[in-house]
Amino acid sequence: MAYRRYSPYRRRRSYFGSSSARYSPPPTSLETIRRRAKTDSYKFVRERFFSFPSVTFDAFVKFYSGKYGSSAASYLRKTYPMWKDGITSMSGQTGTRILTCVPRFLSRGDQISLLKFYLPWIQTLKEAELSSSSISADSLVQSYEEAARHVLERDFKLDWFINEVFSTEEVREFLQAFKFMLLKRLELSYQCVCRDLERLHGLVNRVDFPVSVGYYIHYLGRSLSLTSPTVPNLQAFRITQPVPRLFQTTDQHLLKVLSDDAVQMRKEQEDATVKAFISANDVQMALSQILVASTQEIDSTIDANGEGGRITLHFIRRDVQRMRYEVSKSGWMLGGACVLIAGLYFHGLNHGYIGLLLFPGGFVAFGILAALWGTFQESKKQLEDYERKQTERFAKS
């Protein structure tokens, strides 16, 4: 068989070939994470295959021969250096066969590494068939319980070559362990959200004007609708699942994966706590400045990091006396205009120029009255809305 010599200017094909291209819709974030896990694990297996020691390679060829025949094994041994140097590439069938066989010849640590590639996908809760609609404060616990049920019911199908290495029981225990860790992350997220809302409740109670609160829960990827930051029960959502058996394993490689994940979860929480502390100080300073300027009208938005999500505070303070004056002034102007126009028409009726006042003077008069009426209604509506928000804000705090 003749081979084309490798050229650095020729696009190098995958070691393991590929099927014909087919159109597929743009992937979601979850699909992207899954595909990245698959790509990274393929690359990992490929690198290990081309770095086999001679003894391991001989054992691999022997196994390959027993599975696919001596001629396939002979071709593999002959072509291996050319694949390794990029002179030629494998067919899709050969690549699939090799991908199936290589993992069983990896060290235990490398086999566990294959599973680790799928952790970001397993641990991703956002966009995993969960609702993306806003959550009301009353349904916060219910939303977390819904997410927990989804975790327990979610069917994680790992790629087929992983199942060639690990037994069904091993894969099941591995997934159970990381579902448990995912549930613990969910519980931690709920506790962080509760602490954020408790801090917000204390901040909002310091002001005597309407405050709108926006909150986006990072872990659920959903917004929390709040009219005022009511404080939920910290103990209302708890994970009661038993600790999986895998946490008692003596396999040092698996223990390291589990401990690394626990350390990562703790680190994420510590980072979030530090950011929330810094943001809380910033909000306190901004709020102090707002309270000092007690007579100044304010329309200000503050964005801050919480432990469990992103916080948006919108402060609105108006001079109620000024607003009432504006309503009175626009009312008096409307009333004065009505009296003036009525007097003008009465005078025209008595002196014979009423027709001129009706057309085109009528359109002018109507336009003036409509504009004044609109100004009166708008200023009145603004005052009523502000006083209503003020009343609701105190009623719900």
C-alpha cells in the first residue's frame, strides 16, 4: 500500500477518523459541555495509545488480534508508526476499534481520569431540562426540591468506551457519588441564597422609600421575583440522601477524585463568601451616602455579588411635597384654562364671533385642554404609584 508523505501544509486529519458530516442544530451549553468531555477523553486515549511502552503495545496487539483477527492486528502493527507520525490517518472503523480496546490497558489512575472528563457535565445543573422562568419568593423551596428530583432522576449515559473499562456497578456507584455531591451543591446554593436575602432584608429596612430588588440564582440559572427581600427558612431545604458507598472506597485514585471535588466545592464557597463580603461593604457605603443626602431625590441602581447569586437594588426616592405641588399646579392650570376658554366662548357668543371660535379656534382650545389634562393625570399617577410602592414596601418588610 502506498502512502502520501506528510506535509506540514496539508490539514492533518484525526487519528481516529470521523463519520460523514451531518447537520445538527446549534448545541446548548449542556450539550457543549458533554461534547467537550467526549473530545477531551478521545484526545486523552489517543495520547496514551501513542505513548504505550513496547511491552504494553505488544499486549495490546495480542488482545486486538483476539478480538478482531490476526490480519487486523498485523495491519495495526505495521501502520502504527505512520499513524503516530501523522503520515497517514486511520479509518473510522479502525479508530473505533482502537478506542474500544485502549482504555483497558491504561493504568487505574488513567482510567479514573477518563471518568473525570465527564464531571463538568455531570455537575452542570443549568439548562439541564429545568425551567428557566422566574421563581416567586413563595416557591423558592419548591424550585430547589424540583431541581433535586431532577438530579436523582437524571440519566447520565457515559460514552460507550468507558463502559468497556468499568463494570455497570462501578459506573452506577460513581454516578451515585457525584449525584450526591451535586445535591450537596444544591443544598449549599439554597443556604447561600437564604443568607443573601437575610442581608438584603436588613439593608432594605434601613430606608424609608421604595426599593425594588432583583436576584439571579447562579446555580439554578433562574431569577427570583421579589417585592421585598423576605427571609426564607434556612432549614426548609435539606438533603437527606444517605452517603454513597463509594465514599468508603479504599481505591486511592477514586478517593482523590472525590476529595478534589469536595475541595473545589469548598473553594467555590469561600470565593463566593469573600466576594459577597466585599460587595456588602460597597452596598453599605452607597446606602450610607444615599441616607446622608436625605432631601435629595434619587433614582439609583446598585449591582452586587451575593454568596448565591447576583443582586440588583433599585432605589427610588422622590420629594412627595414637590410631587403634590406638581399635581396641584397642573390641576389649577387645567381649571384656569377651562375657565378662560369658557369665558372666551361666552364673550364670542354675545358679540357675534362664536363661529370663529368654533373653527378653527375649537381645535386649538381642545389641544390646550388635552395637553393640560394629560400633564395633570401623569403627575397624579406618579404620585399615587410612588405612595403605593411606599405603602407596599413597609407592609411587606
